[in-house]
Amino acid sequence: GNSVTQMEGPVTLSEEAFLTINCTYTATGYPSLFWYVQYPGEGLQLLLKATKADDKGSNKGFEATYRKETTSFHLEKGSVQVSDSAVYFCALSEQGGSEKLVFGKGTKLTVNP
Amino acid sequence: DTAVSQTPKYLVTQMGNDKSIKCEQNLGHDTMYWYKQDSKKFLKIMFSYNNKELIINETVPNRFSPKSPDKAHLNLHINSLELGDSAVYFCASSQEGWGIAKNIQYFGAGTRLSVL
């Protein structure tokens, strides 16, 4: 079945450091890919998305590129802020319009001032 | 206005009790979901309803029963609560349609269930 694998956390960085959170997936067909973010005490929010190979999703300084050849969708940000501290989830949706999202296990990011 | 609202936010109860969690969305979406997030933050879908019809039912004990009185509401009823049911439960909704918009899900703030 479809699955998503994220790098193990937690990740601790200093403010203004470069962030990479790795995400790889296993899927049949051509899934859509997502990054969701969960701030402390809140529900998940969509951060960015990509629907086909080589698409780049971006939002709030975060970027991720859909790489079909490596089945990856790594999340990056050039300069993190304390307010970016949260849990980040990589997810895929199955091809064909299925509503089902498959999530990775989440990566907790803590950014220190 | 809150797009997806869940009540209660916290629920503490004894083993063996029956409890319900309510969810309402005011986004006009056709599809609603229940997810369970365990203590390690792992998030797994439990159920999905589209226009009051069950479309996803993952391997969940039959003590869990979703109920959708209309497409804006999806409630979760849990019978005979067990210690292992302690988790955060999230409700979500998404728009019917084709393509990427269909898979953007909007989440509630979660209900933290503690079974003692």
C-alpha cells in the first residue's frame, strides 16, 4: 500500500539556520503530495502542496519539490524562526481523486532564539 | 468564525464509559473525516463520510461509531472506552470536486481524550 516516510525527529535548530526535513513516499500511480504543519495545541494546517512531478510548492518561506525519480518531497526553509517551531507532516493523496490522505509520522521542529 | 469546530476540547473519563465527540464544519464541504493521533504524534485516518455516506472505514474497533446527521456534522461515539483509546482525535473536512482541491483537508483543533 501507499506510505510516507519522514526523517526521525526531533530537530532542534537555532534561529536563522537552514532547515531540511526529508520525506520519501511509496505509491502506485501519481499521488499529490502535501506538507501539513501542527502548531502546539492546534490542528493541522496545510503548508504547501504539489500535484505532479517537478512541481514546487511554497508558502511562508518553505519550499518542497515533487521529485518522481527519487520519490521525494523534502521540505526546506532557508532561515527558520522561533515561530516555525511545530510538528511537520508529509502526506500523499492517492491518485484518482480518493479522499484518503496517508501521513508520515511527523517531525517535531524546535527553533531556539 | 471557526471553520471546523470540535467539542469538547478535553475529555477525561473512566474505562468502560461511553462518550461522544462532536464535529461541525461551516465551510460547505461535502466530506468529513476522523483521525486519531497517538502519543508519538502518529496520525491515522479512522473514518470518512461524504454527504452523510460512509466512504472510508479503516480497521477500527466497532466500539467506534461515526454518525453524520447532515453533511456539516460528523460525530464520533465511542462505547466501552479502553485505556488504549487515549489519544487526540481530529476532525477534518474537504471539498467535493476533482483534482487538488478535493484533497486539501481543514482540521479542527482536536479533542484530547484521556481514559483513566
